[in-house]
Amino acid sequence: MSYNLSNKSLGRLEGVHPHLVAVVKLAITLTDQDFLVLEGLRTVERQKTLVAKGVSQTMNSRHIKAANGYGHAVDLAPYPISWDWKYFYPIADAMKAATAQLGTPLEWGGDWTRFKDGPHFQLPWSTYNGK
């Protein structure tokens, strides 16, 4: 089965680095698990709110606009929305397959050893430090 991003999801990719947008757009065609974009570019104010709630742990978020004018992270969720981890693994597999096809490095929050973040995908600091 092949899925497409909704107009709402596409709108949430506005301001996100084009390389990451390309990965998300390809991944939706590769996955067996439909997904949506929860969030792309964030304001500093939004990030402060998320840190205060404990949903995020840093003000140094890849969601915030970098010097190049882009956000470097997206949060994706299975559709229909569920927070069960079993639905995040196929999304991560599709995102990783898309990065391999496009040659774009990617980090998944589900691979982190501390504060695992299943919805979170970002371009690495080492490669996209404001570029």
C-alpha cells in the first residue's frame, strides 16, 4: 500500500530543511504504516513551553530555525495516532530507507540511549550545523 502526505502534513513541513522534507516525502511512499507530520519548524516560545512541560529537554532544538533559515527536525506520528512504539518502528524503517536512497544522513530519537523520542527525526548537527 502506498500513502501520501496530507495537505496539513505538507504545511507542517514549511520551513524545514529541503533535504529532510525530501526524506519525509519519500518515506511516506515506502512505509506500510501511514503517518502524519506533527510538527516541523518551531518558534523559540513553543520550544520553551515544551521544555517547561518536560516534553522536550533542551532549548537547543533542531526544530528551531537555524542560521540557514531552516528547521532541521520533524516529529512524525502513525495515522491514526497512537503512542504505541510498535507503530513508530515501521516509520523509522521507512525514514532510514529514504535517507539511504537519497544519501541524506538522519538521526532518529528512538535510537537515542537517553530520552528516547519515537516521533523525532533530525538532520545531524555534524552535517547540518546551520547549513
